[in-house]
Amino acid sequence: MFRPIFDKLIEQKYQLVISNEVLQEYIEIIEQKTNPEIAKNVGELLLSLENVERVEVFFRWQLIQQDYDDNKFVDCAIAGGVRFVVSNDKHFNILRSIKFPVVELMSASEFLREIRSL
């Protein structure tokens, strides 16, 4: 269903910002769903794409209280100065009510609709 999001990333139709922590989580999830070799290859692919920027997170905002582990994505987004975070995780909904720092939230379906036109 959301495979086109990955395909558009490979086609370099949008920018992705990742930190070491975010990359590690991506690799862990892919490994759980496939195997370690595929996960390693996807991680290396992400690092090789010109439209993927690796950022260093120097400040932890702790904006999400319900699941502190989700903060790695928000902190990465802030450090990378991104336009929005894409997530279907309900814990991220708190971002809609936080006035500073502003982190716009978009569901995967909304993002898919936006990138289909690219």
C-alpha cells in the first residue's frame, strides 16, 4: 500500500532526513520483516542516495511523552529543518498542539497523495 513512498524516494522525488538513531530503527524494523542482509542493503541504499541527508541531533526536545522512543524522529526532523514528519503513529498527534518548535504532521496516506503527483 505504501510502497510508492519508497519508490519515489529511490526516484529522488523528495528529500529524507535521517539521524543515526532513525537509520538504526529503520534497519531493525526491516530486519524483523525480512532478514538481516536485506535490512543492511536497504540501510546502505539510504545512505547512498543524494536525496537522503544524515543529520546530527544535538538537542532532545522530548515533545512526545507517551512513547519517548518516538522522539528520535521528531528531534531528527527539527535538526534537519524539515517541512513535516510522516507518521501514522497516534503518539505523534501531540505535535498538532505544540506551538514551539513547530513540527507539522502528515499521515502516510496524505503524503502518498502529495507525492503521487511528482
